Amino acid sequence: MLENFSFRTIVEYLPLFGQGLVTTVWLSALSFVGALIVGIVLCAMNLQRGWLFRAPAKAYIDAVRATPLLAQLYFLYFGLPRLGFVLPELVVGIIALSLNSGAYIAEIIRAGILSIPRGQVEASVASGMTYVQRMRLVVLPQAFKVTIPPLLGQAIVLVKDSALLSLISVAELTRAGQLLASDRFMPAEGFLTIAAFYLLLYYCIKGLAVLSSRWLGTAGARA
Amino acid sequence: MTKTGMIDFRGVNKWFGALNVLKDITLSVEPREVVVVCGPSGSGKSTLIRCVNGLETIKDGNLIVDGQRVGDPATNMTSLRTEIGFVFQSFNLYPHKTALENVTLAPIHVRKIPRAEAEKAGRELLAKVGLADKVNAYPAQLSGGQQQRVAIARCLGMRPKIMLFDEPTSALDPEMISEVLDVMVAVAEEGMTMMVVTHEMGFARKVAQRVVFMDAGAIVESGTPDEFFSHPRTDRSRAFLSKILRH
């Protein structure tokens, strides 16, 4: 198969891949910001004592984790217009990724907060801090550090998941590969190329993870 | 209204499930008094002092601290806690803050003292506990004894009326115990009202006006350090003392 692998065709399609890559990067970035907001809100609901906020948050997180992203994507893609929201595919895709990743991020943040030893909370309570003060000054700054690496892991997952948006014809990276594969009937050229680009994105995010852990490791060391 | 102590337990009871961890505790600590609480493991002594600042809630009875009833909805616990310093067995310093920041955090954010003033006071307190050179060190860079001294300075930074110590030297290597006890003695000699859960009998003899011996959730015996150590009145306190004084 590889003896007639056509680099020339790949070069020919490079502008399309380039546009797809750029779209994947910014739609993933937007989705990640959306997911962070969704995650923070869900996590805040999930940490409340009463069930009024906690129960819906838990139900939502379970529903998202238990169902395929593709099903969620189609649910929004076909469901939103029925409710009267006719949105561009790209917007639907970003909403779907935000809502999906947000559920995972909620759990990552919750784990980070719960990893802070009980004694930290007791010390801040004993010094007369209010709930908001001890979250802001003691718990969240420490939780933030332990949360960064898994959050970047989730960012990598999100970038790969964004490939599914090709199925609702968003012109992102995977869509570019599909076009090449179907136009020229060259699946190897199409999909190996996008795989290489995803790998590149992966190393960029991983580089961020390494940098951030180095930075967090020196500032205010924990034994 | 009858005259009350700084800390006044009146018939206080507490349960953990079916376990009666505090049994009908009545105890009054006067202003400037130092009371040492001792007793075997699980006797309820930590629970006793954790009730004073509301880290534990009581089931019934009255606990009046600085004239306010703990657990009463009318009592603002957050503001009452600013008057009570609490030193933990495991220090519980904030690992992401330097020694100075640990000391100034609550004064700045809770007491609303201007930063410059709080830092000046913080430096003085760290110097007082012998850590003038560790102002910018993080807790992970300090020994256990140093961390506990920062923790004491952190409490003093709030200018509390009461200091509670929950086994402050139990997690320390033997050679670090005296540096922490010296600081506690200095605090006691300045007239702080203190309740100290400890088995450090030297400390008790030196500064305590009273030793309270607890067993199985109840106060079994209470007296001056001299009375208690030299002439324990109950079998249980004698058995306890023979164990801790053996070595």
C-alpha cells in the first residue's frame, strides 16, 4: 500500500489541512474555556450540602459520562432545531464539547478540592475565616496546583474528541482528511496526515503540562 | 447573671453515634489561667478543647466562651473564633504560603489589619518564637519544631484572648519538643488563657494552675499540678501516671 503513498497529494491538500488545523485549535480552545465554566459551576453545585443543587449536578455528570459523545452531539444537532434554536454546526459542536468535557472537568476539580487535607480547612476555620475566605485563600490555591495536570490531560482528550465534529460537517482537521480520502480515494494519505497533526497538537499540550508542573514545582514547594 | 469564667463548660455532653465521648463535663477556666488536660488515648481530651471553638459541636449542656454561648444561633462563631487560637498536633500550616504569610493571612483578611502593619507584627512574632531568619521559608523547608512555632505565631497574630493546644508536641522528634514548650511557657507567662492537651509534665508543673485528668469521656480528677502528680487520688490516674512517668 505504501509504495504508492502520494506525498504530492498531501502537499496539494496542505492548505486545506492548515485551515482544518487552525479550526480544530480555536474551536478546541473555545470549547475548553466553555468546559471550564461548565465544570466550575457543576463542581460548585456538587459540593453543596443540600441535595437541591447536588442531585441535578450528579445526574448530569452521570448522564454525560454514561453516554457516547457522538450520541450527545447528535442529540444537540438534531434536538436544538426542534426547540427552535437553529445554530451553525460549529456552534453546536462547541456547545457539545463544552457540555461533555465540563462534566469530566467538574470531577477533576472536585477531586482536587477534596484532596486538600482536612487540617487545612480546620486551621482556616479556627482562625475565623468565612467559607468564601477559606476557599479563596486556602483551599482553591492548593487545589489549583493538583488540578492542572489532569486538566491538561482532559484538554488532550477534548482535542481528539473534536474529530467527531467532522460528522456534523464542521470543517476541522478530520474533515480535511475525510475530504482528501473521498475526493482521491486515498484514505492513508488523508488519515495518516491528520493523525500526524493530532500528534503535533498532543505534544504542544504536553509541553504546556511539563512547563506548568515545573513552574508549580518551584513556587511554594510542598514536601 | 452569675460570674462566668473565660471558658465555662456546664454539663456538656457529646456523642459520636452511640459513644458518649464527653460525659457531663463541668469545668471553668478563669481568665489568665493555664489548664493542662491529660488522660489516656481516646479519653475525649482533644474533643473537649475542639468544642471550645466549635470544631466539634456539643449535644447538650452549655458551653460559654468569652461570654458567648457556643452553638447558639445568636452567637457569631466566626467572630468568636478570632478570639481563640488553636494549635494542632499536625501544625496544619498553609503549605503554599511562607512563614510570614501564614502568620499574616488571617490578620489581613479576617481582622482587616493593613498589610504593612500585619507584616510588621508578623515579623516581630516570628522573631519572638525564634524564627526571624525563616520569615520567607515555606513550611516544607522547616523542621517540625519550627513549623509548630510558626503555627503558634500564626495564632498570636490574631491577638486572641484564649489559646488552645491539641497535643502540640506529640508529632515532634524529642529534640524539638523543648523549643516548642519554651514558646508555650513564654505565652503562658504573658497571661494568656490556655487549655493545653499534653502529657508534658514538666510544662504542666512549670506553668499550669490546674491539671484535669480525663478518662472515658469524663473528668475524673482535677487539681494543682503538685497535687495531681504527687498525690493522685484515683486508681485510674495513678495507673495513667505510672505509665507516662515510667520512662
